[in-house]
Amino acid sequence: MESCLVIIPTYNEIENIHSVIDAVLAQGPQFSVLIVDDNSPDGTGEVVNILKQKESRIHLLQRAGKLGLGTAYIAGFRYGLSHGFDYIFEMDADFSHNPKDLPRLLEACVQGADMSIGSRYVKGGNIKNWSKDRLFLSYGASLYVKTITSLPVQDPTAGFICYHRRVLEALDLDKIKFVGYTFQIEMKYYAFIKGFKLAEVPITFVDREKGNSKMHANIVSEAIKGVLKMRWRRMNGYYA
């Protein structure tokens, strides 16, 4: 049986954390969960620490403070690799990603993909509870990324991912420089440059119902500048 680690970065997710952990573990005995908590003042880390005492499939990394989404996932990748997991996942804590889709992402990798992406923008994918402005911005961002990078992915900013461990072993994680949401683009771009097979699996993305969104205006600016930097770095052999 494949061993799977689902990494969930958290900051003030106390309203969701117990439920999302239960939902991940319910997908089968092959699934474990790693919470990477950035010293949430609402006590998210403390709740996870209590839960892990009763369930060996729950893991916890507690960090000193908010250090960025990208560094949280990279810490999780290193943890997953060092603990021998075959497949390592990225997933949000707020149920915008449905834990019931985890087996579908896993199956795509088992069937031959090196990296499977839960996609909102392939046939069968959908988004619920977003405004028209936010939909337009997201579509525009995806088009921009594909135009600049030639990345053959319809949803390059997606954050619901399954990696076969061979992908993370092959990438130099020290070269990943973006710590915000542009991190998601850089990981896909780097894997694509390295020749790995990327597959998209349609999902329905549902905006969070509990807790506060982590989105902010700087994300758009970071993405615009970041994608240009990625393209420049590739042209100069950075991702070789």
C-alpha cells in the first residue's frame, strides 16, 4: 500500500483543524497528515498536539511565526521525504479543497503522472462562492502564467497537489525562492522544466466558510513580477 502524507499549513485555523484532519484520515489507512503551524495565536497548534497523542497518523511541525506558505510546504516536503512517504500532497486547511478528492489525485499518480494537480479549469472543474471579479482575476492570472512560461497546465496557481516522491527528490528545493502563493507556480514550472509528467484532475473549489481568508493585494503584484523572474531564471539556466 502506498504511504501518503498530506501537508496542511495553518495559521489561525482552529475552526477547521479538527474536522479537516478527520476528513483526511477518513480517506484510507494509507493517508497521514502533517500540520505545519506558524505559531497560530488562536491555539491551532495546541489542538493538533493533543490530537496527535491519540493518532499516530497525525504529525505536527510548529514554527516560530509566519514564515510564508512556500517555506511551510518545503519544510513539509523535507519531513515527508525523510520519513519515507511515497506520495506527498499539498492541501488547504479550510475545506476549499475537498479531502474526498485525495484518492483521485493519488490515482492519477499511480496511473503514471509524476505530479497531479487538482484543477478548477479543466473539463469537470468548478469554483463555488467566488465573485465575478475574483473569477476574472484568477482566469487572467492563469492565462498570464501560461503565456509567459509555456507551462502546459490550465490551473497553474492551483494548490491541491500530489507529488510522487521522485519529483521532490529531483528538485533542488533550495532554489525555490517564492514564499507566497507564487510558490505554487514555481513548483509546477520547475517540475515541468525537469521533464516530469504533470496531470490535471478536475475538482470543485469551494471558498472557505469558516475562518479568515489569507488572500491579500500583494499576491497579484508578487505573481506578475515572479513569473517574469522565473522565465528569466530559466533562460539563464537557474532551474537546470
